[in-house]
Amino acid sequence: VEKRVERMRALKDRAEDRARDKGKPIFSMERPDNGMPEDIREHMKLMCDIIAMAFQTDKTRIGTLLLCRDISGLVYPFLDVRVSHHYASHKDTDISYERVCTYYVQQLAYLAQKLHKMPEGDSTVLDNSLLYFVNNMWSGQAHDSTKVPVITVGGLGGTLETGRVLDYRDRDDEDRRLCSLYLSIMDRMGLKLDAFGDATTRLAEI
């Protein structure tokens, strides 16, 4: 209990420090009053830490984190990316877009590792949770959202088989709806619905 309280205090101190200094710039220039912070690395980790702590202390079992909005002008100089994320997303094979996407997946891995190290009963917080990572576009260059990549991490209390790659691209639209995946997940969380969004069936093989 004492260690958990210490971690909560440390997390609170970090959040208060961020509120006071408005984020420490990585360049030797004053941060503008308005606009995005120059270095969002610590901010993103802090958000992941807050979610992990909330799960561990059972303050909540549901959290959402938007790392970057669709039309964000955020740039990533620490990745040697000098264009905005939105601009880079219009060039699917560009190295800048690859670096940004890789960085986002690293944040998912960071959160997963935090939860994996937190014991809960005979397993871990990660084993009893589900991290759902998704992009709303298959191709920003073509503005194609007819299919989207999805990553899930965690066993959801042993109800979800892990370590698999499932490809639904050759299925009929009715058999690969994203909302069908949501229905499958909600089933395992004890929420039984006949329909959700545009789906009335569960996603096969989940």
C-alpha cells in the first residue's frame, strides 16, 4: 500500500510540475503563449501513467487517450520530422509518416508494459484489461477508411485469445464491421447488446 501511495504522489507531483512550467521546450527559445507544446514526449507518457494508475487502483476500468487529432499541426522534431502529422499522413510511404506511426505504437507498448508489471490477483492488470489501438484511416493519401488497422493488447480476464493476426480484408462488408468487434468486446465485459452502430452480429474468430 505504501509503494502505491508513493507512486500516486510522484504522479501527482509530475502533473503539477507540467501545469507550472507548461512543458519544457527542447529548443533554446521561449515557448509561445498559444499553440502546441514543443516537446510532447513527457506529456504523452504522463497520460499513459495516469491511465495505468487508474486501472491499478480500480478508480476506473475504462479510459480513452487521443494521441493526436485528425488535422493536428503537431510536429515531431525529436523524430527528425519537420512537417505536421496531418501533412505526413497524406504520404503513406513517406519516412516521416512511418516515424510518427512508430512513435505512437511505442506509446501503446509503454502503457502495456506498465500494466504488465502491475500484479493483480494471480495475473497482472494487463491480463485483466484490453488495450484497443486504432487509426481511423487505412490510407491518408487516398482518404480510404474502408478498412482500418486495429491492435488489441491484453487478455481481458482470459476471455480473449492473444498472439494472433486476423485478416478480414477478403470478407464481405457485413462480416467485417468494426462495430461487430465492439459487440464482441462488450460481450466479454458483461454488456450484452443486440446491436451497436451499424452491426447486429459479432465478429467471427474473436
